[in-house]
Amino acid sequence: MTDYELVIIGGGPAGLAAGISARKNGIERILILERDKELGGILNQCIHNGFGLHTFQEELTGPEYADRYIQEVRKLRIECRLNTMVLDISPERKVTAVNPSDGMFEIQAQAVILAMGCRERPRGALNIPGYRPAGIFSAGTAQRLVNIEGYMPGKEVVILGSGDIGLIMARRMTLEGASVKAVAELMPYSSGLKRNIVQCLDDYGIPLMLSHTVVRIWGKERLEGITLAEVDEKGRPIPGTEEEISCDTLLLSVGLIPENELSKDCGIVLDPSTKGPEVNESLETTSEGIFACGNVLHVHDLVDYVSEEAELAGKYAAQYIKESKASQPVECIKEGKNGQSAVYRKEDKSSRPAELIREIRLIPESGVSYTVPQKISPARMPEQVTVRFRVRSIFHRCSVGVYFGERCIVQKKRLIMAPGEMESIMLSREKLREFPEIKTITIRIEEQMEEA
């Protein structure tokens, strides 16, 4: 069994940023495990621009953004193993993996960072009646076929779901000569970024049909067409609104799911809303020494936010490793009366003193679907903690209310809020210490009263 200070599972943008951050915070023995044949993750197939505006203050393509981090990983000589599938993580941070060159092997880590990303929700989760003809793809699979493999999935396209990948593929398929007939969305609002709706649909005259879904798939060997129908407020098809559209390709952009099979097997508690691990202010999961960041924690809309979060995970994992070393018994040599030396174990007192850690639970209410982190401790947190969250529907002229117990501490006014764009607020340690008795912090959306 090989020992490492830090093992990072996933070599996408989150894993790369976390590894760089940990190295810069003093950790030497770092290993990144990536199941693909190259680093970079999903960014390698995202050849459109729009990445890096926050991180690098310039507009980059996905591969360009990934390359910035890959070059830094190489410069810092961080070890990476490609074509490596992680099979298991134990609560004691023993990682079992397999690859063609090493076979099956085990690694004992002092800390682990989960950065496995997310996957697309498949057709099987949608319960659409019909056969299983060729021509039905997830939007991400179609993106890889077009941008990396050089194949066109089809020429007449309908896209179900208005997630960002689906919107981007509407433009991409159009640029490659396909006819995108419609983008249908079950909800009464788009789940993608506003800029993608404008740049990928409006600029190309592609209709966005809100409150619509596919109720029938036609064709046995190859897709021949689909039936769209309008849905009511409960998502049920409305009889008499059916419309048949001929097409040879249906792309599904119906949501992303964090890759948390390893997390569940390890016994980590998952948040039912995010489908990712519950974490504290240090991005540490409920399993000690195991941290999470990026889309495996919760689905982000911008990769810049993934990198920012991953840098924090690398920093906090480095702090954990250093504190664990400081609290371990050390070997000392003591001279005996007869001149002989004896080795004995002595507890190192340099670690911070044990204290009763008070944890405050963050409660999403009234339009807020989740928060990350889910709990914070004033004793452990830095001066400020960024709390990220999403809203459940579109809100106009509203405010974000932050309540310490029953008392409103922050009220942040917003003209519009939408589920497709992640929101954030800042909590300060100084403010929390003014309320030593609170056990919960509630974040809710409040409607603003119209001025008379």
C-alpha cells in the first residue's frame, strides 16, 4: 500500500484547482486520479468561449481554460495517474483503484478530496412512451460526438430541456448545418443562463417552448419524430395541445446529477436537494478528512466558481493534514540512568486545543432550494464564508433575507432571480459571535412591497 498526504479523485477543473491550491499551501505528496486518458474533464469537449471571465479576466474556450490549470499542475510536479478508476473509499481514507499498468492497488491518504463531477440524467428517468430507436442522445454525448469524435448525430433536431448544455448544442448543431426545430422545456422558465438563451437561441431564431414536454417518440429503427404537448402547473400534459414534429435526432438536456456512488459507499451523508455531500464551512463532508468540491458537491453554472470552490477545498485539506500531523504522537529519545537510550511516544501539544465545537445549521426556506455549506462553526470558520444557493423559481423585485434565529441580519434586494443562476451571500465570523445562542441560520426569498 502506498501512502500519500492527499489523494484527489477527478482530474477535471475542480481536481486540478484543488491540487494546485494544496501544493501552494505546503502539501508535497499529492496524487490526482483521473479515469479518462487525459486531464481537463468535461472542458475538453466545450470548445465554445465564455470561460475564465472571473478567474483570468479574459474569455477562453473550455480546452484553453483547462490547459491553464494542466500546465500549472505540471509545473508544480503534482503526480497524476490517468486511465485510473477508483473503486472504493473507506471512512479511514483508504482508496482502492485500478488501471491497466498497475492493476488493482490501494493508497492510504491522510486526506481525500472528491472532485468526480456530475453526469447527465438519461432517458430512462423521463418515462417517455415509445420504442428505443437510434437518434436519441444526451446533449453532452452529442457534444462529444461533434466536437471530439467528428460525427454528426443527425440533421433535424429537437432538444428537450433548456439546460446550458442543451442551449449550447442548439447553436452548435445549427453551425454544423443541422435544423434545430425547437427547444422544449417542462418548466415555465429556462434552467440555463440568460446569456446562453440569447446567444444560442435568440440569435439563431430557434424557438424556446416553455411548459412543454415530449409525450411520444416515433420510430423503431431510427427516430422519425416526436409529439410535444403543453403541460399544466403540475407538469401533466394537457389533452388537445399535442403537436407532432418530424426529426431524426432528439437531444436530452434534462438535468445533471453529481457522481456520488463512491460517496454513498463511504457512508457520507448526502443532501437530498443537491444530491451531493453535506459539508461544513471547510467543505469537509460528514466523513472526517474527506472534502468535496465542484459539481460532485452541487451543480455549478460557471466553471470559474468551480475553480474558486476547489481552491478552498485544497486549502482546507492542507490545513487538516497539517493539524493531523501536529496532533499525532511523536517519537522521543530519553537517556536512562545507565547511559542507555530508550524510545518512547509523546503527545505533541502544538495542535490547537480541543474545544466544544458549536455547529449552526443553514436552513433554506421560502423559495431557496438548498445552501452550500449546510452547516458552519464560528470556532473553525475563517473571517468570511461564502454561502451559495439556488432559488426554486423566477422571482421579480425580491430580496434575500438572512435570519439568525428569528432576527433578520441581512436583506439583499434583487430585481430578478432565476433557478439557472447560482446566488451567494457572505457570512462573517465577527457577526456570528454576536449571537452565541443561535442554532440555525435561515435563508429565504421575500417579496418586496410596492412603494405607494
